[in-house]
Amino acid sequence: MRKLILLSILLFGFFGNSQGSIKKLLKKHNQESVPYISVEELAMPKTDAILLDAREISEFNVSHLQDAIQVGYDEFNLETTTELLPDKSATIVVYCSVGIRSEDIAEQLKKAGYTNVFNLFGGIFEWKNNDFKIYNAEGETDDVHTFSKEWSKWLLKGNKIYD
């Protein structure tokens, strides 16, 4: 069902160019069953969270948050992921492009017994839009995979990369 929602968003252009529009998009398509954490809160020096990237490997390879673990969405495997996360009380932040796919993955973690799971509000787009650093295998980058030209409207800063 969520894949159909994502496809509908892309095909029918329910996009805007401001954080307020992202908020409307998330309000419309998320259940808010997982609490959000803002990019500002996550960037605080005392935040000791495990970061899970719910985007596909092609997106992750272009850029990701530092020290993030790519878990994917289409091929997400709960068993493999939980093996990496033995402490069910650890702070876990799941992110994707804007926060729709990450909510689905975070919900699965909550159902598996994780008690301190958050969804990054606005995802990697909001992170980059607020001038926080992103990385690829070579180091810091300004490139962000935006999934498609239409989806790229959410990214206001950085180099837009899409297939």
C-alpha cells in the first residue's frame, strides 16, 4: 500500500518547495505512529543514536548520514537488522528521503520490541537543507540521490542526483 502512495505522490505531483509542504506531505501519508526527531535534535553533540538508512543501496551510495547503516526498504529484512541491534532500548533513528519509507521501517522495529525508535523529520533532504554534512564512500559530498526529478523538488540545497 505504501508503495502505491509513494507512486501516487510521484505521478500526481503532491510536492511543494518548503518545509511546511513536507510537514503537510508527512501529515497526509504518515500515521505518526513513530515519534519524529528533528534534524537539529539529531545533530546535537550528545545525541548517541544508531542511524538506519531506509533508502535503497543506490541512494545510500550517493550519500548518507555519517555512520548510517543501510537497511533498505524494498529489500528490508527485519531479522538481519535486529541481529545488528541487540540492545532493544538503544536510541535508533530511521531516515529516508523525506520520512515516509522510514516510518514503515521504524514501525517494524517497534513491533519487534525496540522502545526508543524515531523517524527523522524530513529525512536526508531536510538534513542537507539545514546545511548538515552528508557522506559517501570517499568522504563528504554535496550529492543527494533524489529518487526522481519530481521528488528532487524537496531538496533545496546540494547536488540533485536521480536516475
